[in-house]
Amino acid sequence: MKRSLIVLAVILAAVGLFLGVSRLIVTDEERIEAIVKEVSQAIANEDLAGCMRHVSDDFVYQPKHVNKARLAAHVQQIFARADDLKVTISQLEIDVEGESATITLRFRLLGAYVGRMDQFVGKRGFILGEPLKAARATLHLSKRPRTEAPAGGQAVWMLDRATEFNPGL
């Protein structure tokens, strides 16, 4: 009886140790998912620097010849056209292979129109995506060493390129 209690205590301790360690270890997929949430929140806050924090300086979306500066300009235009922005993600697939990752994302961006579009001013609507059709993007990231990481911290995932973007309109 005493021996079985000791075995049970060792098993419970091992399970507790495993659960504790597994909560401390953050996978690359979890890090990337946190970046997607961080950027979604930056969009809601109309924080351009927050939106661009994980975009590589050599970012490119080839079909439209968009680099990091043009991407920032497009994001700034969205901020100028709409307030009260909210990103809803309907699909997020993350595939990590070593130091590279691919994200497949389906999402909608809602906001209240402002500015030059008089007939829509103050009305809430879809900026990207529609009720039955989400915007779609395929994004490619790479893990950057500490020297290139923002805020001088640990290695981070940076957006290098987009190979697909469909606004879903």
C-alpha cells in the first residue's frame, strides 16, 4: 500500500511537472498567433508603428510592387478613411518549417467611414471583406536574429512577403 502511494505521488508529480513546463514553453505557432493578435489590436488602435513593427524592411508583395513604405501608406489611408476599426479573423493557419513560416489568413475589417465619402460618413461597413466573403492573405515570415529584432529583444518573426491578397470585395 505504501509503495503504491509513492508510485502514485511520483506519477502525479511528473504530470504536474509536465503541465507546468508545457505552459512555460511557447511554440513558434503561438508566437506568430500572438503577433497576428498584436497587429489586429494595432489596427483597432490606428497605431501605424504597431502595425508595421513586424514587417521586414525588405518586405514585398510582388504582384502589386508593394514594399514596406507603400504598405505603410496603404494602412495610413485606411486609418484616414475609417474610425472604430475592428478585425475579425475567421481562419488562421500557421505552417512553421524551421526559420520560415507561412500564414493563411481569412479576415474582415469593419469600420465607420469618415472623410470624403459623404454618402457613407458615420456608417459602419466592411473595409475589407464582406458578410459572406472574407478577405484572404497568404503571408511569409522568417525568424530574425536578435540584432534585427525590434526593441532589441529576442529573435522574432518578421513579415517578408505576401504572395496572395484578395480584399474580398
